[in-house]
Amino acid sequence: MREGDHGPVDGLLDDVWQTVRTIDSGQVADYIPELAKADPATCGLSLATLDGAVYTAGTLAPFTIQSVSKPY
């Protein structure tokens, strides 16, 4: 499937997004200037598979990955 298709992965990703989008615990990391600019209300998910399929849910926006990039 490609972006825009509606199948089981789209449904599962949307279910996860619906579950987490209203969680508002925690704080924006204001000790990193770029993160301090982040809107904590913005929530989106994107999944890209090795075969080129892309699945999305929620609000997709450019973001800074900071510490999450360390595992890569």
C-alpha cells in the first residue's frame, strides 16, 4: 500500500494516534532552544516500510529529533 491507502496498518496507526494524542503529561524540554519552540499539542505518527509504503496519522510537521537520533 502507498500513502493515502486505507488498510489494516492505517487503522492500527490511527488507533495508536487516537490513544496518545490527548496525553499532556510532561514538559517541553526548554533547555534546548529548538525544543523550547515545540508546540506540545502537535501529535503525529508516520511509518515507512522497507518496501516504500508510508502510513501516517495525526498532524505531521517538521521537528527536531535531538536525543532520539542517538540510537541510529
